[in-house]
Amino acid sequence: MMGLAMLAVAPQKMTAQDILTEVYTREHIPNKAPVPYAYLREADVMWAKDIYRIIDLKQKQNLPLYYPLTPINDRYNLISLILWGIDNEGIRAFDSSDPNNEFTIPLDRSKIDESFGAGTQTIKRLDLNGNYVDTTIANDRRIEEVKQVLVKEKWFFDKNHSVMSVRIIGFCPIRVYNQLDDQGMPTEALVKKKTVWVYFPELRPLFARHEMFNENNDAQRISFDDYFIQRRFNSYIYAESNVYSNRVISQYSVGMDAMLEAERVKEYLFETEHDLWEY
């Protein structure tokens, strides 16, 4: 009588590409496209105003925009994602040094790196003989120093739909860091430096395909585009378009007066919407 043959099946070798850290495949946001804006005619815009506001990335509500400082799998912070889009998807960056030409002077890769603190730096260090000598060091982009984002947006009243609307025009990341002395050590002097302007409509396809971190539920994340379109960020008003060469609030008010001026502009937007309603 023939015995039963036992078949031994060798286990298949698993590669790194076969390892899935999720129990399902994320398909919704990676394949998502931004929701297009509603068509708007010039004749329907009864009133419009340029508003500038500051998003403080270190405030608790805005922390998902600041962290992680280095990408973790598919998680990017706001600045890392913008720079990735500039490097890989042809998103343009514009010069921020001229306040009157925000989206007119495109920058090349070297200028972009320079604005984010990358490149070489010469500092003085002690040698073995106790003498200070010039030493050249190379720096990467200092993404962690970007702690604020200047946002330009257009507020307008659409009489066709009888609604006050707002659209973001662009972002300008701001580096906030301590000034260095000749030895490369930080001092108490604080420096705020604008980096580059990026055009928000160019960022929307990229933002729509990347998720925002949700600390309460990893299965219910939204895209960066939804986050900004739904205005889930916390911010304060920095300036409004005005006859005085678009001067910012800090140029004519300080301290509590500056806060009250920002609140006045906010109240002005509310009252304008109320006054333009037709009953």
C-alpha cells in the first residue's frame, strides 16, 4: 500500500515592498483632486479687500502644520510639503523682498535654498593652539526655523450668491531664529525673515493629495487643501490693503494697540458683510 506523501511548501521570502503598515489601502486622499472654485464674474463682485494674516505654527491648533520636522512615511509638515512641490512638481517660488511685487520675480533653486538658510557659512572657531580661525560649514534648509506663515487672501462679496467669500492667494513662510555671533553661537536678538512667496492655486493639487495628521483618529484625516479651504487654522490679521503703500499694522501700532487694530479690521469685515446684504 502506497503511503501518503507529505508535501513541504517552502515559505515565500517577503520583501520590504510587501510589508504593509496599514490594515487597508489608503486610496481616497492620494487620488483626490481639489474642488474647483465657483465661477466668478467681475460684475458680481460688489466689494473686495486684500487681507494679510499670520499663522503661528507653534500655537496648539496649528501644530499639525509644524510637525513632523522631518517626514514620517507619508506625513509631511506644511513647509516640507511646499518645498517638495517646488523641487519635484514645478511649483514656482517668488521673491519676498519687494512687498509690492509678491508674485512677479521667480527664484531659482540657489535663491530658494538661500532664503531657507541653506548653503555655506563662515564662522570663527578655536583651533588646537587656542586661536580663532575661519571655518566654513554647510547648512541644510532650516525648516524647523519656519514658525510663522504670512497668508495673503482676498475677501469679496458675491452679489450673485449674496455671500461674503474669501480665497487664499499665497503663502510666505517666515523664519524666526536667534541671530548668531562670530562664533556661530545664538544671541538673544530675534530675527524674523520672509523666505519666498508661493501661489496657493498652484499648491492646491499637491495639497489635495496629502493628508493632515488627526491626533484623535488616524482613519479620519483630511487633506491639506480641505484644511485651508475650510479655514481650520488659527491666525491673526497682520495688514490690510491701504492707501499708505499697504503698510502693515506693526508700522503704526504696537502692543495692545496693534491687537486692537487687528480686531478693528476683523470687525470691519463682519460689518461690511452685514451692510451689503439685501433683504
